[in-house]
Amino acid sequence: MRPIYFKKMTTALLIMAAVGMSSAHADDYCNGYEEGYKIGYKDTIRSPLDPMVPICTLPPISQLDQPERNYRDGYKQGYKEGTQKAKEQ
């Protein structure tokens, strides 16, 4: 009986830790995405006004201990999508 309880508790703790780490990863990624989207959009249509930024895309799986990389990945993706959106208009 005890090993099953221990196994369930360990699994629950691992899931909570993974969710917490992925949340921090997503925050860095989404901050970069938002900034990149705005810059890409404004550079393309030559406007000083910030566009409405959509909800950021899902971040790619990368190393969780490198927040600067997560931000940079988000920025690149946001810039690409912001540029595409501006060209559509």
C-alpha cells in the first residue's frame, strides 16, 4: 500500500515542477514574442504605433535554464509573424 502512495506523490510533485518550469520558460518566450511582433510590424509598415499583439505561439522545446535564449527565440518568431501580418494589410 505504501509504495503506491509514494509513487503517486512523486509523480504529482514531478508534474508540478515541470509545469512551473515551463511557465517560466513561456514567460520569457512570450515577452520576446511580444517585443519582436511589435518591432517587425512597425518596421514593415513604417508606423510609430504599436499593433495589437496576438497571444504568443507555443514556445519550442529548448533548454529551460537559458532564459536569454527563450526570449531570443520568442523575439525571432514574433518578428517574423509581425512582419507577415503587416504585409497582409
